[in-house]
Amino acid sequence: MDGTARTGVAIVGLGGAVATTAVAGVEMMKLGGVGTEGLPLADVGGLVPYTSLVFAGWDVNGDDLAKAAEGHGVLDHRQIEAAGQALAGIEPWPAVADPEYCRNARGTNLVAVPALRDRVAHIVSDLRRFRRDHDLETLTVVNLASTERWPDLTLPALASAEGFESALDADDAAITPGMLYAYAAITEGAPYVNFTPSASADVPALLELAEQRGVPVAGKDGKTGQTMMKTVLAPAFRSRALTVDGWYSTNILGNRDGEVLDDPASLSSKIATKGSVLDDILGYEVPDHVVRIDYYRPRGDEKEAWDNIDLVGFLGQRMQIKVDFMARDSVLAAPLVLELVRLVVEAQRRGEGGAQEQLGYFFKAPTTRDGSRPEHALYRQEQVLRDWIAAGAA
Amino acid sequence: MDGTARTGVAIVGLGGAVATTAVAGVEMMKLGGVGTEGLPLADVGGLVPYTSLVFAGWDVNGDDLAKAAEGHGVLDHRQIEAAGQALAGIEPWPAVADPEYCRNARGTNLVAVPALRDRVAHIVSDLRRFRRDHDLETLTVVNLASTERWPDLTLPALASAEGFESALDADDAAITPGMLYAYAAITEGAPYVNFTPSASADVPALLELAEQRGVPVAGKDGKTGQTMMKTVLAPAFRSRALTVDGWYSTNILGNRDGEVLDDPASLSSKIATKGSVLDDILGYEVPDHVVRIDYYRPRGDEKEAWDNIDLVGFLGQRMQIKVDFMARDSVLAAPLVLELVRLVVEAQRRGEGGAQEQLGYFFKAPTTRDGSRPEHALYRQEQVLRDWIAAGAA
Amino acid sequence: MDGTARTGVAIVGLGGAVATTAVAGVEMMKLGGVGTEGLPLADVGGLVPYTSLVFAGWDVNGDDLAKAAEGHGVLDHRQIEAAGQALAGIEPWPAVADPEYCRNARGTNLVAVPALRDRVAHIVSDLRRFRRDHDLETLTVVNLASTERWPDLTLPALASAEGFESALDADDAAITPGMLYAYAAITEGAPYVNFTPSASADVPALLELAEQRGVPVAGKDGKTGQTMMKTVLAPAFRSRALTVDGWYSTNILGNRDGEVLDDPASLSSKIATKGSVLDDILGYEVPDHVVRIDYYRPRGDEKEAWDNIDLVGFLGQRMQIKVDFMARDSVLAAPLVLELVRLVVEAQRRGEGGAQEQLGYFFKAPTTRDGSRPEHALYRQEQVLRDWIAAGAA
Amino acid sequence: MDGTARTGVAIVGLGGAVATTAVAGVEMMKLGGVGTEGLPLADVGGLVPYTSLVFAGWDVNGDDLAKAAEGHGVLDHRQIEAAGQALAGIEPWPAVADPEYCRNARGTNLVAVPALRDRVAHIVSDLRRFRRDHDLETLTVVNLASTERWPDLTLPALASAEGFESALDADDAAITPGMLYAYAAITEGAPYVNFTPSASADVPALLELAEQRGVPVAGKDGKTGQTMMKTVLAPAFRSRALTVDGWYSTNILGNRDGEVLDDPASLSSKIATKGSVLDDILGYEVPDHVVRIDYYRPRGDEKEAWDNIDLVGFLGQRMQIKVDFMARDSVLAAPLVLELVRLVVEAQRRGEGGAQEQLGYFFKAPTTRDGSRPEHALYRQEQVLRDWIAAGAA
Ligand SMILES: NC(=O)c1ccc[n+]([C@@H]2O[C@H](COP(=O)([O-])OP(=O)(O)OC[C@H]3O[C@@H](n4cnc5c(N)ncnc54)[C@H](O)[C@@H]3O)[C@@H](O)[C@H]2O)c1
Ligand SMILES: NC(=O)c1ccc[n+]([C@@H]2O[C@H](COP(=O)([O-])OP(=O)(O)OC[C@H]3O[C@@H](n4cnc5c(N)ncnc54)[C@H](O)[C@@H]3O)[C@@H](O)[C@H]2O)c1
Ligand SMILES: NC(=O)c1ccc[n+]([C@@H]2O[C@H](COP(=O)([O-])OP(=O)(O)OC[C@H]3O[C@@H](n4cnc5c(N)ncnc54)[C@H](O)[C@@H]3O)[C@@H](O)[C@H]2O)c1
Ligand SMILES: NC(=O)c1ccc[n+]([C@@H]2O[C@H](COP(=O)([O-])OP(=O)(O)OC[C@H]3O[C@@H](n4cnc5c(N)ncnc54)[C@H](O)[C@@H]3O)[C@@H](O)[C@H]2O)c1
Ligand code: NA
Ligand code: NA
């Protein structure tokens, strides 16, 4: 594969902080302004080149990406200038949205049709037009939209592929916008990545559909800051037989993602994906595991995560660790998004459909094929990923 | 093997904080007061049981271990009471020492003979008496003495086994007390563990000797607090392509170990073993890696390590992590010492002599057979160790 | 005044962590085991001596104070032993309580009478008996009970002394248990200290009554940890023209006080008293001031408060300060309680009744006579207090 | 006084980070781009306006201030642009320097004459030309040069004004460059501010001279970050009877100031001025007060100061506070420099010569007239300053 190959990436939430950062990065690479520093798989051969990616997508906010990037305050002055022209040329398509599922996300760039089947048709026609206009070789869909409220997974609408089809016909309120995008992607044969904590493709109905159609899907909830650190530290505590008696985590963030999480319904989706990580790694239930996420404007996109860890060691003696991670939320996320796109394209090339378990490395709540508990330890996930990559090269 | 088997452990620095904590732990296990919580390999079969260990050793300070433990302030009130009687019955043998190599360690419980060969003979007779008196099945020697000044490794005395023998005859000042204990252990066929940053057995001459005699040796410098954390975090940063632009580490500790490190000569041995870990893991030279160790009395044995890490991510954007580890220094060290004893006994059982590379998991500066750079990433070291253990069981 | 003088202190919440710590401290002073270290006004002449204090009081939990102290884990082994006998001799009287106002506080040591007037009579008879039995010279009442839900201050019952009397007759649900104790104290002429964030005497009705009767009252909510630090740091930021753009505060605590604050109603009383401190000191509204209190068991009484402060300096440049205060909650509180008792006794001696504004130094939400905004800067409060003390000496 | 009045400010170290930040700020004010935010005395009437200040001065580095500012990385992109033209017009005069007293400061913009009297003459002629060219009403000199090694204050050269004159004649090596600038300023009747930890005017000889000539002098070592925090926190600990058992302070900074402090001689001057602050405020000697300053490049001008404070409270119970101050070193310093200039001009207007004790608020090691221990508590210093200001207005 070469740099002229056309790998389409249709992003839900195209005007968001993570999306604009990912797009700006690739546009700067195309211009030769930046290299592949900060990209975890830059050294891996055989994947489509970063510069082969072409971006488009939907957002409830219709601003072009230059304007959006300006607002997010992630890129610096010089970077906005460098990527500005390319970004200004990208305008989000009208989006499918539902305030029932995401209260704080607001915008006017909306698809006017209410019926679910019509909404799907709209998304499908966007994808086809994108494919045609850019003569794309492959097309992936990535969910980077604001976090949606968690649905009731036991409803028949979400329990089977068949139930989902009937629910679409019936305009069933159980179906979220995120599921419509996922459904459209899968039926169009486009690999689908869910970087958000929303249910989206991660419901039995859509996983079944992806399996049937042989379309790769990956999710859910990008593992970037505090949770990534947990999956690095907890295995070491286990290894050294240091018992975790409590782990208190608080996050302060001031970007739009943080504003959305001020809605308790969206927040609980987020916290759910953060939750079981520790117990799964440690092999016992941590008696006190508290996770807080607070919107705090001055922090902007520079999310800060403060952790206090209470450990019990030999002879029952107690220790404490404090970790303060002053991260750039979108800067951590964007390279993972780019790698995920390259990897689901590769999975499709290999003919591997359904939930891509080998991509657990990228997610807080990795999807498993059989619903079993996923591996969470970062280094083990990396091993699985590297093995899968190597297997393809062989 | 059963609990009645007699595994002798002769400790250099028997009255120190780490040694008394390790001994107290085993004595409490023997009394049934504590279980095997906090011991990393408690789940591994086939190693000698913790309760088979019998302790003795040398210290320049002649206080019995109950009195020593009282002074260290590591064990709590209740634990001192529980282990008190057993500890009171253990008195360190007179030690071989040299103020040239460790200025701040002071004491009067000293072997009066100055000639090196006589000193070795003294140590050897201690070991034989210990073996005899307790009818030991196996005997190991563990170095837990205060850190010595770093010697000049290029001197002929330290370069070959032959050179070392001549140097012993000549009372060569290049030979440190730590080396005498190691030499005695090796010539007596006793596996030797160097938990300190002192050179000790970790010089070409003694490694050659251990190889010749088929005696397992392991070292050096137990990996407990800040450095352990580095070998957990750095692999993750590398994995996520986060470049470490600087890492500032400061340690404050107020135990006797800290006092000794107030001597710049001892300190530089310690800092040397902490040094190259990062670069080796990351695969590039960290431009600013600063390590400070300061004696600070109020902290006592509750060492505190504060780290600031400067990271550069995607698009050159900067992030910071602060880690504050409020550890119990000796509580982290003691279980590692107990596991090391069990593992070198196992190596001897398997007939594996010389530097035990599979034990790198326990050390800041793991000895390698051929002097090549060791693996430092904790999870990879653990894999190597677990594989070695499994290989023996098979 | 001398040490044999009898200053009675009747504590609401006598079995609580703060109360037992205060009582234990005085009992140890009486035994000569500890001096006056840690007591802010130990150097001030003219106040009743600490050792003149005699303690009694109410608690919904009937355990004697030795047993209570055991449970709180504030005093160390040695201290429990030293004060044990004295503490074992103190048993709380049955208490007046109401789950409507404090859900999480549970116990069986309760006054069985439901009518408000009968409850007041019960409290009054306790006070009189205490006075008589110990031949007390003076008697004060201190509220150290669990935090109650905040009442509606606009209700007629709380708006005037007259309204309050009618409400008592009518068993009006607007009256909290905390108010009954305060009412009883005031009508008995006993100075009253409210160390809790509960409304208690800090309602117009009872302040009016205290004024009428010439009884000193002081409150509210002891200023010990994070808020004290705020009233130390904020004046400095103002002085140096560093604008506070945001202040994020989180508290984790695992004592019973923390459990009670897990009830959102009690929590909101607590957060209310913490709230306005910053704006009042700085002279502008801090755009983002977030305060969190979380129950987190492993912390026990060793409350931890983590603060992130965002500052804007010269030329609009941004700075950050992080403060991590690992306090002993009750150890900070107990000496303030002892000083407050001595100071309200002094106020009564001087014939000064009503709200004691000069005691703002001790409180998060100092009561003012005219409802005006109180001074919050610690050093200014200290000046006011020292001036008042000096004025009495003159 | 009005904005057109001409207040000359001749800065030693004009191209440094603090100096360029101060100059840029005033130039932006003149252009109307920024207001007086961040200036502690912006609300005080009667002082010369900020915009009346005209800057010039010396630096061993001859770059104009635009280029210098570019290098320091203190001002942001937008600010460099705004102030650029004004800054580009300011070029440092050749400086008087001596590698014996400041090893790491290097440059080629040097006064070639070696004799001390000639050097003084050179500085004096610079000052006269500056006064003339700008038709200055008043002229002050501010020391913002790199920290010099500490001199031997007991030498006759530094002990009296007379001794100093003889030493000048004799080209005595006891006299530092910093003293030459101070001497020139005083003899020219120009108020002199020493913002650095160098001895400079703060030697008996020059204080005597300033007194004789009635010229105000102020110093020494601007109190900006960690030390300022100490003088805010320590009075509160004292007030609350919390005993400071230890205080560990480490500083990491990566600007040129930090590089200079990598020279142990310069460093010890800096640490000396930081030292006694705590003990003076607390009234007892803190058993363990450790101060570290480390050069750490990634931090740049964003100095980071981490403090660990060990406290002992009521009943001997222990607590800890950690403070992490991520400051902008020059941003904290520049406004203090501007206020100091306005205040020494005011002192001169009032005819007050010699050491200006009322300016202790600005300094780590405030000069006192009689060599007595200065007041260090920030709030008391502020009171003294505000009283002095008010006295002048009256
Ligand atoms: N480190 C990280 O940033 C990180 C990590 C894990 C997960 N995530 C998740 O990634 C997502 C994006 O994060 P972000 O920081 O870019 O958030 P953001 O708020 O900046 O972007 C979200 C975008 O989605 C748009 N949007 C909302 N509803 C939509 C809809 N129905 N259709 C189309 N667009 C819609 C919004 O207008 C917005 O532009 C969030 O769900 C976040 O929780 C981010
Ligand atoms: N986490 C840890 O505690 C840790 C980690 C890595 C390495 N270490 C190393 O382990 C060693 C022991 O640490 P510690 O905290 O117990 O120190 P310690 O100071 O409490 O104990 C050292 C003991 O060695 C004795 N000693 C000194 N010279 C001796 C000699 N020549 N012969 C016999 N005894 C001698 C001293 O008297 C003392 O009792 C130190 O070298 C330390 O650097 C400790
Ligand atoms: N630093 C501090 O500890 C601090 C600071 C400010 C305020 N306070 C306040 O002081 C109070 C006491 O704190 P604590 O840590 O001792 O709490 P605690 O929970 O240990 O003690 C409270 C006691 O009050 C008792 N109680 C509850 N309702 C009662 C009633 N109606 N009558 C009589 N007793 C009753 C409880 O049984 C308990 O023993 C709390 O309100 C707390 O918010 C504490
Ligand atoms: N917060 C603060 O920044 C702060 C606080 C207290 C004290 N100080 C002191 O202020 C001084 C300036 O700090 P900075 O950060 O601007 O440092 P800097 O290194 O950026 O500037 C010092 C300047 O002095 C120049 N210089 C050196 N020797 C000289 C000489 N003999 N004559 C003329 N110029 C000379 C250097 O070339 C440099 O441009 C330092 O001494 C520092 O210790 C700074
Ligand atoms: Na140790
Ligand atoms: Na500086």
C-alpha cells in the first residue's frame, strides 16, 4: 500500500477536540510539517500510511474544522496556522442527534428527518457520497461524539440483530443516535471504531450483525489518562503482592467533553467503563474504589487526574501513592484513533469480522466476543496486539 | 520439602532495618501470627517454605534483634511484642568492617583481625559453626549491610579470580568488606544474594569464581520504591509513544540507611545503580534525568519519593506526571529478600551456578553473565522469572 | 482562677472523635502526662486552666469514652492506655435525636420523649444535675454532634425568639435537635459553642434569645483543615495580585463524620459553610470554586484534602499550586474546642452576651451580630482575637 | 505626578528574564495593551505611574531586548509581537563583570577597563548620559543580574564606607561587580534596589554610604515563590500551635537563572537568603529544614517548587502537607520590581535615605538598619508597607 491510497475516515463528532486534533495531525504530516512522533505503531510495517487517511464526518455543530480547532485550544498558535487551510476546507455534515440521550450536546447542524429508517438512509447516503467523491479504497467510521446516556441492554431492541431491525421499523426509543451510525457503518461494510463510552456498536444486536456481515468493530472508550495509568500500576502492585485497600481517583477537565459529563446520565456511562478495571486486574474486589469526574473550566483540555492509592504490604503495613497526571486529553487520544483506523482496515484486509479483541490495548472497556471479562493489563494487551500484527506479517 | 527442613540464612547487616523486618516476619509466620500476605511468590509451589528459614549473621552493632527492631521503628507495637522473644534470642556475630569503604556505619561488634585472609577465615568459621549448630540442609548468605563506597573495578585485584586471590594474600586495599563475605560464601558453596548497591560479588573476579564453583549469586540493589515505579511506568510511556523529556526524582528518608547515604561516597554507589534504568527501557537517552537522595529525619523508615516526569506527546505537546510514593522502605524490601533466598536455594538444587539472570526482577542493577545490558521492565522481568520457575516444576 | 476551679463542659456528641480526643487530652494533662503543646492559647494568661475542665454530655451511642476512643483510632496505643481509666468513667447521657435531620447517625441511647418541650426539660435537668453533682462554677455546652440537614431559615419558627417559643409549643418540625440543646443551654445561662456546620444556635431566633439573656454563643463549623488553609493562602494571593481563576478542593475522609456526610442533606450543610470564604477574602467571585467531600474508608480519621489552585499573574500568565494536606481531623479540632470553652467562659465573666464575633478565628462560617459578612482571613481574625484578649487583661 | 514624568530605571542584567518581562509589561501598558492586573500596588495613589518608567541598563550579553525575550520563553507569542518593536529598540550597555564572582554568566558585551575606579567611572557616565538623554526627573538602579558568589563580609574593604574607598583605590578583590554598580548609584544619588541574593549594596560599607548620602537602598533577593509561601504558611502553623518538625523544599528550574545556580558558589548565596526565614517566624529552630535548588531544563522559566512539611499537633500527633507550586518565575518577579522602583522613588521624594526597612515585604532577606533580625511574615510585612504608604499620603 502507498501514500496515495485513499482510506476514508468518517467521524461522528468531527468537530470535537479529539477529532480535530487527529485530523490536524494527519494534515500536518501530509504537509511534511511533522513526523510520526507520538504514534505508537509508527514502527510497524504493513498498515496503511497515516498520510493515506482522508477525513469527513458529522457534527451537530456545523463549524469548519479550523474554527472548531480554534475553540478547543488544543493546538498551539503555530499548529493552527500550519494546518489551518486544510482544516478550513472540512465542514461537518448534518448530524443525527437526540437530546434524550445526550442532553448537553447542542447544535443546529442537524438532519431534519425523525424516523429512524430515514436517519439511517441519510447516514448511508453520506457514506456513499464520501466513498464516491474521494474514490476511496476503504472506508471506516469512528465514533468521537459526545458521550450518550447508557441504554437498557436487556430490551429486545438491543438483544439481537433481528430485534434491532424490528425496533428500527418501530422507531423504538431504545435506539440511540450512536447506534444508528454504527448500524449504517456495518451494513455498508465499513469497519467501525467506538472511541466513546457510549453503548453504540457495543450491544448484542450490533455485535451479532457485525459478525454476520464480517465487518470489524472495535471499542469501547479510549484508554488514555487515568485508566491507562491504572492498568499500568495495578499489575505491578499485584506482582509485588501489594494489596490495594483503596483507590481514590478524581478528574478535573474543562473541555466540551467535560461539560457533557456534567450531565449525570452521560457521566454514569463514563464511570461505568472506568469501573471494573482494577478488580479484574487485581483478582479481588478493591474495598474502596472511588472515581470522580468534575467539570472545572480553568483546566480546559489539559485534564488533570489526581489519584490516591492505599496499599497494604508485608506484615500488614500501609503505604500510599499519589499520582497527579496533567495530561492533554485530546493529544493522548488522537494518535490512538489514527492507529485504530489503520488496524481495523488491516483486520478487514485479513477478512476478520466482528469484535476485534486484539485491540483491547486501546480501550477502557474492551469488547469481547463472548462477553467474558477482558484483559486489562496494558502490557499484556500490548503483547496480544503485537502478536496479532506479527501474525499478519508472517 | 517441608517446614522442618533447615535453610540457613546468614545475613551481613543482621541488625539493620531490612534484616530485622525479614526475620521478624518469618518468626511471626512460625508462630502462626501472620500468613503469607505481601510475599510475591507465596503461590508458587516447590520452593522451600518460608518457615524453614533459620537466621543468623553479622553486624557491627552487637544489639540483639529485639533491641534493633525497637530502634528502627518499622514494626508496630503489636508486632514487636509478638516477635519479641524470638528476636531477642538472635545476636549478631562480630563483623568485618572498614571505615574506608563505609564511613557512616559505626559499631563496636568487630572482628579484631586485620589481615584479609584471617578475616575470610573468621567468616568461614562462622558459617561452618552455623551449619553445624542448626544441622542446616542448605546455607545462603545475604548482604543487607550499609552501602559501601564504589571500588575501582579496573584494578587487577577485582578483574579476575586469580587476581583476587593474590590481592587477598597481599592485603590489597582494593578489596572491600562486602567482597570478603561474598568470597567466603562462594568458597563455602553458599548461594549469595547482594541486596545492596555495594559492588560485593558483582565484580568480574567474584563472578568468575562463582561460575567456577557452580555457586549461584544474585544482585544487585533491591528494586523497591522509586526505581521499581520507573520500571513500571517507563515501558508504558514507550508503549504509548510518549517521549520522556525529563524525569526528576527526589527521595527523602530518615532511617539509618539514609544516614549512611549522607556520605557522598556511599551515595554515589546508590545513585549509580539507579541511573541507567530509564535509558535502557526507553531506548534513548533521557535528556534530563536527575536523581536526588536526601537524609531527612522526620521521615524515618517511611521513605518518600517524589517524581516529576515531563512527557512529550503527539504533535510535540507537553504533559506532566507527578508521583509521590510514601513507602515503607523495609516493608517493601523484606519480602523480596525472603523470596531471593528461596530462589537461590532452588537454583542450587537445579545445579545452576554463577550470576542468576532470571532474578533481575528483584534488582535495580541486575547482574548479567556477559556484562550485557540487563532487562529492566518489571513485567518482562516477571515473565522471565515465572518462566524459569515453571521450567523447574516441569 | 486555679486548677481546682470546676468548669463544666457538656458536649453534644460526647462519644464522637473530636469530643473523645479533647476529653482524653485534658485527662492526660490532669495526670501530668502531656503539656500544653498544640494548644494555640497556651501562652495566654487569665483564662481558666485546661485542667479545670470537667466533661459530660449526650450521645446517641451509649458506649463509655474508652470504648468510643478505641473505635475512632485517633489516639495511639500509649495514649489510650494513659487516658483509659478516666475515659472509661465517662458515659454519655441519653440523647435527643431526629433521623429527619441526620439520617446516618444511629444509636440507641435515646431520650424516649417526643414532645419538644419535654425534650428541652430533659436536657435542662441533665445540665442542672451536672452542675450540682460537680459543684460547677461555670457550665458551657459544646455541639460536637454529627452534622444535621440545613433547615429553612425563613420559617417563622426560626425567625424570632418569640416564633421559636410558639414553635416549641406546637412541636414544629422546623426545630432540629441541635436547636433544642442550644435553647436549653441559653435558657440555663450556659455559654454555647457550635463547632458543627449544623444551624443550631446560628438562627435568628436563638441569636436573639442569647442576646436577650446575655449568654455568649459562638459558631459555626470549626475551621481546621482545607478551609483554614484557604483563609491563609487566599489573603496572600490577593496581596500579591495573583488572581484566583479556579480552586478545586476535594476531601477524602473515612471516619464517622465522613459517613454522616455521605448523606447528601448533611453534606450540603457542610459545603455551604465552606463556600463563600474565598470570594469574601478575595473581593471578587472566583469563577470556578469546586468543593468535594467523599467518604473513603482507608483514610480513617486521617482526612486528606487535595487542592488545585489556578492563578493568573502579571501579563495574564497562568500558574498552578497543588496542596495536599494529610491532616488528623480530630487532632486539629480538639484544641480549638478547648480554647473555645475557655474563651466563652471568659466572655461570660466579662458580661458579654450574644454572638461572639471575636471568635471568628475558630470558625469556617463565623456568626456576626448583624448578619454582615464576616472576616475570614486567618491572620486578621487572630489579630481581632488577640486584641480582645488583651483588652480584658488591661 | 503624571504619565509624562520621566522616571529612569537603569537595570543591571537588563537582558535577563525578569528584566525583559518587567520592561515588556510597561511597554505594553504604554501601548494600552494591558492594564495593571497583577501589580500589587495598582490601587495605591501617589506613586509615579508605571507608564512613567523609562528603561535602560547593562548586560554582559549585548542582544537587544526583543531577541533576549525570545530566548527566555516567558512572554507568549502575542506578547512578543505586541512589545516587540519597543523591546527591539533597547540594547544593553557594556557591563562590568568578573568570572571570579559569577562563573556561569558569560557574554562579550563588556567594559574593557580593569581598574575598579575606572569601572565605577564608566558606570557613572552611563547613568549621567541616560539622565541627560531622557531628561529624567528621577533615576533608580535595579540589580537583576545573575547571582554572585558570597563575599567575606568581615574584610575591612566591606566593613566601612572608608574601608571601601581605600579598597577601590587598591583594586581590592573583595569588591564584586554588584558592589560597583551599587556604589555608583549611591554616589550619583540614585535609589538602588537589589532584587538578587548577591551581597551588592547589602554590606556594611555601602549601607553606611547610603545613609550618609541619604540615598534609599532596598534588598535583598526578591521573595516570589517557595519562600513567599513559607512566609505565608509558617505564621499560620505558629498561630494554630502546629509545630514544624521538618520542612523539605526542592526547586527545579530550567532558565538561565537556574543555570547560574548550578555553580555551587552562586547557589550558596541563594540558599543562604532562603535559610533563616522559617526559624525567625516560628520562634524555634526547625530540626530539619532542607532546601534544594536543581537545574532541570524541561521546566524552563516555569519553576516548580515542591515542599513537604511535617507537623506535630495536639497530643504529639503527626501530620503532613505537600505543596507543589508551579510558578512562572519571572512573572512573579517582574511586578515586584516595578513596585520597588516606584517605592524607592517615593522614599527619595520623602527624603528617606539608607536601608528601607518598610520594603521587607518584597524580599527573602530584608535589610535592616541595625542588622537585627527582620520581620518575615508576609502579612505583617504588608501591614508595615501599607502603613508607610498611608503615612506619606497623610
Ligand atoms: N482522552 C480523550 O479525549 C478521550 C478518551 C476516551 C474517550 N473519549 C471520548 O471521545 C469523545 C470525544 O471527546 P472530545 O474531547 O473530542 O469531545 P468533544 O465534546 O470536544 O467532541 C464531541 C463532538 O461530538 C459532537 N456531537 C455530539 N453529539 C453528536 C451527534 N449525535 N452526532 C454527531 N456529532 C455529535 C459534538 O458537537 C462535539 O463536536 C467523547 O465521548 C469522550 O468521552 C475521549
Ligand atoms: N528498600 C530498602 O530498604 C532497600 C532497597 C534496596 C537496597 N537496600 C540496601 O539494603 C541495605 C540495608 O538497608 P537497611 O535499611 O536495612 O539499612 P540499615 O542501615 O538499617 O542496616 C544496615 C546494617 O548493616 C550494618 N553494617 C554496616 N556495615 C557492616 C559490615 N561491614 N558488616 C556487617 N554489618 C554491617 C549496620 O550496622 C546496620 O545494622 C542498604 O545497603 C540499603 O541501601 C535497601
Ligand atoms: N476537624 C474536625 O474534626 C471538624 C471540623 C469542623 C467541624 N467538625 C464537626 O464536628 C462534629 C463532630 O465531628 P466528629 O469527627 O467528632 O464526628 P463523629 O461522627 O465522630 O461524632 C459525632 C457524634 O455525635 C453523635 N450524635 C449524632 N447525633 C447526635 C444527637 N442528636 N445527640 C447527641 N449526639 C449525637 C454521634 O453518635 C457521634 O458520636 C461534626 O459535625 C463535624 O462536622 C469537625
Ligand atoms: N522569581 C525570580 O525570578 C527571582 C526571585 C528572586 C531573585 N531573583 C534573582 O534575580 C536575578 C535575575 O533573575 P533572572 O531570572 O532574570 O536571571 P537571568 O539569568 O535571566 O538574567 C540575569 C542577567 O544578568 C546578566 N548578567 C550577569 N552578570 C552581569 C553583570 N556583571 N553585569 C550585567 N549583567 C550581568 C546575564 O547576562 C543575564 O542576562 C537573579 O539573580 C535571580 O536569582 C529572581
Ligand atoms: Na532500607
Ligand atoms: Na528568575
